[in-house]
Amino acid sequence: MASQTAIILAAGLGKRMKSALPKVLQPIAGRPLLHYPVRAALEAGCDDVVVVVGHGRDLVEKYLQSAFDGRVRTVVQETQRGTGDAARVGAAALGDATGGRTVVVFYGDVPLIEAADLRLVLEHKKASQAPLAIATCVVADPTGYGRIIRDERRKVVAIREQRDLENDDQRAIQEINPGIYVADAHWLVAALGELDAKNAQGELYMTDIVERAAKRGEDVTGIDARESVLFGVNDRVQLFEAEKRMHRRIRAKHQRNGVTVRGGALIDDSVEIEVDAHVDTNAVLRGATLIGEGTHVGVGAVLVDVVVGPGAVIKPYSVLEKSRVGARAQIGPFSHLRPESELADDVHVGNFVETKKTKMAAGSKANHLAYLGDGIVGERANIGAGTIFCNYDGVQKHTTTIEKDAFIGSDSQLVAPVTVGAGAYVATGTTVTRDVPADALAIARPKQENKEGYASKLRARMRAQKEDAAKRK
Ligand code: UD1
Ligand code: CA
């Protein structure tokens, strides 16, 4: 394969974001905006990806390092003198390695761009004799974009920025510049070297390489791109719109892969879902979440960094974070799995049950109203309604261990550190402060007394007291 460099311009401040975070790191469907253009370049077969950074460069470099693991280089544009200057800084990173190399330059603030969009222009360049190929796009509202100026023979002769438009005829042009440029490396380096800042903003414009080429009598060839490639993000309104489109795209990908996704569900780019899973209305799946085959995620459930095995059911409005859920498990409705909850196969956790840093072995159950913090629950153990693992003494956290087949009666408190042995039985309402041996019964509550025929006497006395009080008023 021919060697191909991508230069992605991402040094700008993004003033209109009004954010301390650099524009290209603003999140879209769970990843920074810049992730998508960089990924598109790699997927398009670029063996060298150069990102031009400036504002917030430390954060941007750190992200690119961690996300793309050395497959991306960065160069710094110290002052933002325009897209032409940024491209020049990027091209300088090629050094002498320009022979036989094709370069695609594009902007880092267009999150909806995909490898296919870049390939389209790369292939168009290859198929033509022209030294420069660009994408073009016809849109209903061209405001704000650079316009494609063509001569009488329909040849591209310039790109004119909105502020530099000369007359109403030019303003009416609906063919605009989405911002993908492909040229041979040595040609590009020379072309960028000739740019000057004679324009409304006093900047070096990347777009000027077009007019200069045309004036030299060189061909510039345009190819029609999809409308989505030009969707640039400059403020948070556009950020929202980009995310909406991204979510739609992600949803369609899963649907084509055999996943049912219902209206209003939001799935981050990083989420993986296996075949025949159902993701119901308003469910939100984020981060490193993986949903197993045939698993149902109910209405309004929120899963962040959660791995769920096959055939599980996450019922409505459950909130799960940094946890694992086994095959065929049933969670919710209204369960809360906090970080480091590890639920094995066939576990049932029901409504208003909160777990934190707790392991529940296969087939164990906590069906109603419980707090299980710092616990280890054995196979098939049954935890009754209202059970609390008292894990915190005000200073330290302690572990509650429930061994296999144990039964914890409703409304019990287990004051950790404490162990309930295998098959043991804790009677309802017991406060367990000492270990319970295997197969033992633990019961700690005052004995009940029944006074026969006493209830009516009690009522009579209370009525008399009430009448007395009324008389005295
Ligand atoms: C640019 C194009 C315009 C096109 C539009 C498409 C130019 C002069 N104009 O305009 O024709 O229709 O994109 O979205 O190229 N950047 C730097 N360094 C700089 C300036 C910008 O790295 O000195 C980066 C920005 O971070 C951004 C990208 O280049 O990611 C585009 O810059 P921006 O100022 O947004 O250009 P537009 O006005 O949108
Ligand atoms: Ca822009």
C-alpha cells in the first residue's frame, strides 16, 4: 500500500464553546470529539497520522497517547495563524519523507467524518491527474462555509471564505468546502510555503492553495462528499446536534448487528452489544459496557462500565456502575449496583437493593430492600428483605461473609466483620455481632409476650383518658 499521511488540524481554541476544556476534547457519545477524525484517518489506511495541536495541547496529547497508543504523532502550532499555517506546521513533520507519499489534510472539529469520506477523496485523487483533490458539498444553507468558486468550464478555481465573499452571486453559491484536501506530499509542502495572509482575517488560509494552483494552471478536482462530513462543531448547540447524529449512527449499527434498540436509548460509541439483546426506551449505556447475547436492558436503566453476561434481565430504572453481572441474572427494578459489585450467574437482586464492592456467588438472592456493602455472599444464599451489611464503623470498612446456602431473615443487621457459616439460619430481626457457625440458628431479639384479652381493656383506658382531657379544657 502506498504511504499515506493524514494531517488533522486541531490547534484552535474553540472560543464559542466557553469551556475550560479544549474544543476537540468535548465529549460526543462518550469519546472526545477528536477521537472520531483520528479514527477515521487510521481506518482509511493512513500509516502516519499527524495531529496539529495548540490550545490545551497537554491534555490533547495525553488523550491521543492513551487512546491511540503511539499510532498518532502530534506537532505544536504555537500561535494560531490560520488553517494554512496549521497545515504548514503539520507538513513540516514530514521532514524529508515526502517521496511517494500522499497527504490528506482535514479539520479536527468534524466528528461525523468517517474513513469512507477520506477514502473517497484519496481515491479520486489517485484516479485523476490533478495535483490537488478536494471534497465539495452542495447544501441548502451555505452560511459560514467557504464557497467553491468555479469558472465557466465548471473547473474549481478558488475557495472563498464567508468573510471574503465579493458579491451576492458568490454568497448565493451553495457548493461549499467541507475541508478535505488530498495532494502529493512534495507538492503540498511547496503550495503551503507560498501562502500569505491577504484576507479579511489576516490569517493563512488552507483554502488558498486552491486558487494558487488554479492560477498556475494546475487542475483542482472536486468530488461530491456526504453532507455529514462537514458538520463542524463550534459551540455547544452544534455539539448537541453532533452527538444526536452520532447516537443515531451508533444505534443503527447495533440494530443492523441484530440488537433491538428502542426509541430514546442512548448508547456510547465504546459500548459492545451481542446479538438478540434488547435495549429498551431511555436506557443509557456508557463507557466500557458489554451486553451479552439475549440480555434485556429495561426502560431507563443506566449502565456505566458494566459487563453483563448472556440472558440476563436488567429491569427498569436500575443503575449499575463498574460492575459485573453474570448470565441469566435478574437485576431490578430500581436496583443500585455500585462499583466493584460482582454478581455471578443466576443471581437475583431486586428492588431497592444497593450493593457495593460485593461478590454474590451463583444463584444467591437479595430480592428486596437491602444494603450489601463489602460483602461476600456464597452460592444460593438468600438475603431477606431489609437486611443491612453494617460495613462501616465510622473509621474503617469491614467485610460481611455469608457462606453458601445460608438464610438471612428479613430485617437483620450484620455488623461486620462477621461471618455466617454455610447453611446457617439467621432469624428475622436479628442483629448479628458474632460469627454464626455453619448450620447454626442465630436469633437475637427480645422474646414475645402475648397478654390474652388485653387489647380491649387497653382501648377502654385510652378512651377514658381522652374524655378526661376534653372535660378539663
Ligand atoms: C474552515 C475552512 C472553510 C470550510 C470550513 C469547514 C479555512 C480558512 N476555512 O473554516 O472553508 O468551509 O472549515 O468546516 O480553512 N485550526 C488550527 N490552527 C489555526 C486555525 C484553525 O489548528 O490557526 C484548526 C481548528 O482547531 C479547527 C480547524 O482548524 O479544528 C478549522 O478551523 P476553523 O477556524 O473552525 O475554520 P472554519 O472557520 O470552520
Ligand atoms: Ca470549524
